Amino acid sequence: MLSSLIRVPTTSESSSVEDIFSSALGLVFTDDLCNHHGDPGSSVIYKSKRFGDLELRLVEPSGEDERKLFAHYLWNAAVLMAEMIAGVEEEEENDGRDVKIGRGSEWSVEGEEVLELGAGTGLAAIASVLAGARATVLSDYPSPELLANLKANVERNVPVNLRSHTAVQVQGHEWGVLTADFSSSRAHHFTRVLAADCLWMPWQHRNLARSMLQFLSYAEHARVWVIAGFHTGRAKLAPFFDVAIDEGLDVEHIWEQDADGSKREWQAQRDGDREDVTERKRWLVVAVLCRR
């Protein structure tokens, strides 16, 4: 279960019994899965079998605009993205195809140029650095607090020898703003573009798709990886894939996966749009996109 990969640090001085209990609710009451972790200004630990423990600081938003981005939590989509990047190679059947997950597969970042959009804590990008990406950029809304927190997480979790200016960088980027220096200088540069839990704002779908296309390399193997949870409702995120196709991307693979790893066919609508809220929190959509 994805929740079991996250631990909230506790100290005897600052944590009461209630604090410890509340941090474990997703494990105690498994029907009501915890799909986000931590609190603003706190830390969480991602327990990776491949990389060891990674401690991630959560930003303390300074204003309402930053708070509305919900970058001050670690979401299960980012945890699953990190697991896919770091995973042990195996074959999983999806829609009649054998899809390899992890090292040596289509989810490998080794030797790739990686960009994470809407990075939040930066977990997926940090996992990419540790998994052998040639160069990695963590990007998010150009808020000083968000970017400073991303830099701190890189410094905390990426060894100095991998932290050279060319290997890992933090950049501000507002989706759809394609004339800024970063957008122009890195146009069509990245062979892997990552987006974890970035689909919950329908009014930003077209801007997000345009940023993906702006940065995605023309190399034949270049791909966009998208993972998003259904906690805000399937109707909010499902239209993104139509928008992405309209902008010039193709959906190469797409499926739904729950917190325990079970997979099922993707559906833009399910149960007549009457999905149980508790049940849908367990599920995420996973997609691989490419240029048309």
C-alpha cells in the first residue's frame, strides 16, 4: 500500500499520542485511505527500497495563491511515480500488452533529461536523479517559498556529487507561459516530462498540455508520464486527456491503479459518475503520452 511507504517523523518533545495516532489513520482504517501526507511546514519520510529513506520538507505557504496549489502535501500520485521510476523490473499485463515497470523499461530515466512539472515536494524528480537521469529539473509555480523548499529537499536527499549545476536544477515555471527564458531556452529539450497530481484544475489543462509539448523532446523515445488521483473527482481530471490530444499529444498507454497495485481499465466515466468518495480515493490514473 502506498501509505505504508510514508512515515511522519515524530519526536517525544513535539508529538503527542494523538499526533502519532492521526498520522497512522490511513493504515488503521484502511477503508478510508490517506491519499496525502504531512502538514504545511512539516516533514515526511518516503521509505524507498532502492534509495533508502528520503526526508521531504513540506512548504509553508505564505499566501492564499500558494495555498490553493496544495503543494504543501505529499500526494500518493508522487509516491507512485517515485515507485515506478525506482521499481524492480517486472512485467505487468495492461490492456492485453506486456508493460514493463521500473529499471530497464519504459519507466526508466537512466541517461534521460528529466523535467518535473508541478513538482510540489520534488519527490519524483529526486527519484529520477537517484535513478541515474543525465540531468533533472524540478519546476513549480514561481513562488519563492515553493522554489526554496524544492532546493532544500534536493540538498537534503541528493548526494553532493550528483548536485552539480548541470545535473539537477530548480526552476520556476507557470504552465502555459512559453515565452519566459526557461521555457524558450529548454524548448523541446527533455526526453522525460513528469506530472504527478497535476490534473485537478480543469481550467489549467490546456496550459499544462502546452507546457508538456513545449518541453518534450522530438526524440522518438521521449515520453510524458502522468499520474493523478481521483480524490477531487473523475470529472475534473478526465477531460485533460482530450485536451492533450487536441494540443498534439497521443495517449500511448493509460490505466487505473489502486494504492495496493491492482490495475483496471481506464474509464473517463465510471458508475454513472456516482463513484463512492472513499473508494475513489484509493485509485489513480496512470498514463504515458507521446507526441502525435
